[in-house]
Amino acid sequence: QLTEVREYARKENLQIVQELQEACTAKAPGRPVFNEIITRIEKGEADGIVSWHPDRLARNSIDGGKIIYLIDTGHIVDLRFPTYRFDNSAQGKFMLNIIFGQSKYYVDNLSENTKRGIREKLRRGEYPAFAPIGYLNDGKGKIFVDEAAAPLVKKLFALCAEGRYTLDELKKLASASGLASKRYKKPLVVSNVHRILTNAFYYGVFFYKGEIFQGAHAAIITKDLFDKVQDALKLKSRPKLCKGRYFAFRGLFRCGECGCAITAERQKGHNYYHCTKRKDECSQQGYVREENLALMISEALSKINLDDKTYNAMMAELEREKELLKAEKIHNGRVNEIQLQEIDEQLARLLDLFVEGNITADEYKAKKASLINKKIALVNNSQAIFSPSSIPLLEDKKTHHIENPSLDTNGKWLEPMRDF
């Protein structure tokens, strides 16, 4: 356009005072370059404007009115366009006003069509923007999980939920795992990590202009994990949770001589247990490695046998509990389905109340967010209830024997029962 305008000015022998280019849209008033042009014309520095088309000058009623008024007052003598011929007469100004009105109509209509399309996408649960890290846009308005990045994002959430890492440490762990920005493939910075960890999109919802919507995309994490991450982030990026080591048997035993508790410590890559000697009367000086202690416990338990009557009674009770658990899962699943239907009905009634003007926009958004989050929690709960890993299997363990010939054999070993 600029090249053709220059060529047009040269052919028409127009004296150009200065070339000015406006980067802001003409849809709304307040453009700095346009205001500068109007000010300089009012001062008498120029008496005309050369532009590609009238809609380049104004697409709103205020700027269009200014142009018409300056023509009426004689500040603007002529307007020149390569694509349109303007005549400084009553009819010419009338036609120019019509063109300005058409330009405004075009912008308003385009805006309304765009907004209508976005509202339709929101109703379908489609996010009307670029997908965050862990997801991909298919170019047709759909968003699907990025199989390469999604596990890394999920791991990032899991690490943050532990509460043992700062955001800076999480940034380094994310970069080391291969997680990078989508556009430029650069290592993440702290703000990127924080944006990921606070984005509700990953558990199946998204916000648009302050309103929550249930997304049609697949969730990468659960709502429960997301809430744990938010609690961890409240520690202001400082790890404040206990970093104490975990010892499998600490707190289970007391010293056979003095009765004090048995404590544990880690030395040279191994865990050792010993008496705390709080009473200062214990003569025990040795340490027991965790591996040896585990073997001692296993050998002690392996000596315990059950008679057939007790064993059969326990297995029957376990079978009964398994059936009750299955029944409970089916019951809870049906209750979840009913609650999901009730939430959908509440969302529909809530929308009706908002449309009728019975509640404010803030009240609508707050209640909708509460219902959507409750719905997501129920969906996650339903998935957990009916996942194969949540249904226990009752295995027949009658044939477990002790391989060590020095111990009692051919008995009903108690240790396998711990699995139940």
C-alpha cells in the first residue's frame, strides 16, 4: 500500500509534507499518529491527506467525524486515495461519511462474528487460544495431548507437590528432563514453570475472561494433584516441608534390655539401627544394618503358622470383604453419576438465572467455578473407582512355603496375608 501511495502522489504531483505510518487499529479513537496528523493540519502545516483508502483513516465515528469537520471548516481542502475519488462537495462529504459508516459496520460485524465463534467454541469446551506446554493444536480448533511433553509436565507437577524443591530447582529439573518452550524450544525460566504449575488447563478446565469452562481436552493431571501443588506453592518457593530421611523400621521396636526406643541413622550408604540409651543404663553397644534387621523380622514371622480352621476363616472373611468392596465401588459409581447429572442441571439453572438478570456476573462466575471444580473432582473420582488397579485380586496363597530348611515348612505362612 505504501509503495502505491507514493507512486500515486508522484503521478499527481502532490507536495508531501511528511510520511506518517499508523500501527494502531482504526477501530477505536486515540491513535497517536492520527491525532498528530489532525493537530498539525489544524495548525496549518498541511491542507490534505493522502491515504490508501478512506477506511485507513477512520473506522470509528469519532475519527470519521473529525475528518468531516475539518473539511467543513476548510482545514482540509482535499483527500486523495489511489482506490477512491473524493470530491469536496456536499455529495462528496455525504459519500465519504457513508464509507466511514461502512468501515465501522465491517469492523463491528467482524468483531461480532468473531465473538460469536468464540462463544460457540467455549460452549463446546474448546480453548480459543494456543494450547499450553504439554498439548498441541491440530490447526482445526482441536487440542490434543503432546505425548512427548505431557509426561514431563506431569512429572513436574509431582515433584512440586512433594514440597521439597524451589521454583528455581524445578526449572533446572524441567530443563534437564527435556521440557522446553513451545515456540523457540528454549529452556524454561522460573516464570514459565510457575505459569505451568498454576494453570488449571492441565486438570481439564480453563479460564476465559475470568470465567471457568470445562474443557473438551484430555486432562494430564488430577484435580487433587493440582490442589497439592497450589498448597506447595504457598510456601513461597521455599522448601519448608520436612526433609528427614525415611527409615522403614524406626519407631517399631524398643530395646530388650532398657526399654528405650530403637532409632536409626544413615552411614556410608546404609541404614543402621541402635538403642537411643535415653536411660543411660543400657549396655548395648552394637548396630544392626537394616538389611539384617529385615531378615531377622522375616525369619521371625515365618515361624508363625495357622491351623486350617483359622486360615480358612480368614480367607473367607477376605473374600467377603473383596465382594463388599466391589459392591461399594459400583454403588459409589452410581452415586457419582447422579451427582454429575445434578451438577449439570445446576449449571443450566445458574445460566438461566444469569441471563434473566437475577444474579450478577461475579456471582455467576464464582458459583460456576465451584460447580465446575466439583464436577472435575467427581469425574476423577469415577475414573479412580473403575480403574483396573483399584479392584483388588484375592490370590490363593495356601501353597506358600519357607525355602530355608532350618525353619518350619509346609505351614500356612502368615507373611503373604499382609498383602490383604
